[in-house]
Amino acid sequence: MLPTLSSAPDFLQPAIEFTSPQACQPSRPWQFARPVEPSQKVAAWSAGLKQSAQRLLTLKQGWDGPGSSEIPLNVVRRASQLVADALAGIDFAEAPYLVPGGDGSVQVEWHEKHGELELDLSADGKLHIVGRNYLTGAEFEGEDEEALALFFRWAAWVAAFDGHEDHEDTEAPPAILEFAA
Amino acid sequence: MKIMKILRRPRQSSSLLPDRGFVRTLQAPDHVVFDKAEGRYRLSSKAFGPSTADRNLSGDLEELIVQDGLQVSAFYPAVPRAIGAVELKIGAVRTLGLEVHHHPVEANWYHGSISGIKSSHKDKLKRIAISLIDIDQLEAARFEREKNAALNDNASQ
């Protein structure tokens, strides 16, 4: 049986403690030994996300056969914003695929070596998520608010850049391990 | 096809044989994703989500194509950016509580649709999909490169 938020409230706890940009500001400027430069990898996922979003907006009516529709701007914006929010403060992350649906929906997808995550945003605002942790075999899914909570809990973990040294230290959100395995 | 649509009657949904297939042709780059765990391009579950504004999934009906003496993949070359094709057995689709309809359109008398699809069905449909034409990995990679190059060009202009 798949877990739900009602049966596992700790799913709502953040997987990784994020530090807000304001909190990173030094109380005294000389505390920084060297200038802080923008991370190239942040630019990479951000640019990849932007490219995918732009691509969705180029699709015309009928792109996926008879009756298929364009992807509304508000759905593309929402998908992009959710990803940007979920990866805020994460230096080493892969951009997700933004996969279009002929009904005007968008699916945010990562398929990494350690796991995968798919968040479907329908044109009418509904959400559905499916995720898998390949390290444990755990699977989960959820809808709407539960989907949103799961997305924010798992996105940073699944998007963690494989080649980065910190990746080894990036632990999966623990609650799922015993629960969904 | 236009004349066929005028002259021929659509098949009743219930008369479609359960052991015949609903053929979904996959298009690149929109239906495939690169899976790092498998090290290859594979289907996105989104390829089995609703493909129309009225939330049906489009495809072709194997039974009708074969009845007319054609190969199941006869229309594959006509699909733009085709990258592979899969088949869903109609009986297996029905066990998920979904209905398969013959839904001819002017451009394709063999066109069918699956109705009643919700987000939670996508993954289940992907799991029962049988490959008819394997995803062309080189073509998938080429389409993705072209997609990225086109977007880079637009960004630099």
C-alpha cells in the first residue's frame, strides 16, 4: 500500500534544510575570504529549465494528433516556478524534463541514477506525483496538496547532480525508507 | 481517408476485440526522456496521458488496420518525428476501467481513442505497453540535440 500524508505526517518535513539567501549574508562583509561567485551549475539547471519552458510554448494545436492543444502559458509558468522554488539554494542540480501533454498539461520529470520523480500539472490546476527511490525500491504517489508536499520534499534529492562530490552526502528523505519499501 | 470517413460506419466500442492492440506512435522529442539509470532514451509516462483537450488518448486501432490488409505499422512513416511505436492490448486497457473507442477523423479512419484517463492511469498504461517499434536511440538523441540547438539559437538572437 502506498503511503499517504495522513498516515505519514513527517513527509511534510523538508528533506534538506535550506538556507535562505538572506541568511547567507555575512554580518560583517570581511568574513568572506574570497568573493562569492554565482555557481555555474545553478545557471545550468536554471537555463535548462528556461529552455524546456520555451520549447513548450512553441507547440501548436494538433502537435500530438487530432484534438491536441497548445500548452497554456500559466501552466508552463507554474511548472517552472515550482521547480525554481524546489531547487532554490541548491548548487548542483540537474534541470528536469518538462514533458507536454496534448490536453495542455505539463509533467516535470527527473530520471536519475538514484531515483525518479514525475509531477503532472493539469491545465485545470490538479497535481499528481509519482516517485521512486532506486536505492531502496520505495515508490510513492499522491495528488494535489499531498503531491505538492512530496514534490518539495523529494525534488532536490532526485535532482542532485550525479557528478558532484556532495552527492554522496545527499541522503534521501528518511521517512520514506521504512514506510514505502 | 476523407471518403472512408463518409462512407464507412465507425465500429462500436464493445465490438473491438480485446486481444487486438491500440497503437500509440511516439514522437520525439516530446514523448521520450533520457533515463540515466537505464542509460538510454525511454518512454515518458506522459505519452500515455490524455492527448486531447477533451482528455482522450489518441492512437490507431490494429484490428481495423489489419482487416483492410495493411501492416500495423503502415502509417508510421506518415507521423511527423516518429521515434517508435507501442501497443496497448484493448483487453488490458479495459481492465484499468478505461474505454477504447473507434473515433475516425478526416485524416485517419483507423484513429481510436481511450477515454476516462486520469493522471494516475498514465503509469499503469506505460507498464502494459508492448513495444512494436523500439525507440530509435540515435534519432532520439538527434532530435534532442536539434531541440536544444534551436532553443540556443533563439536565445542568442
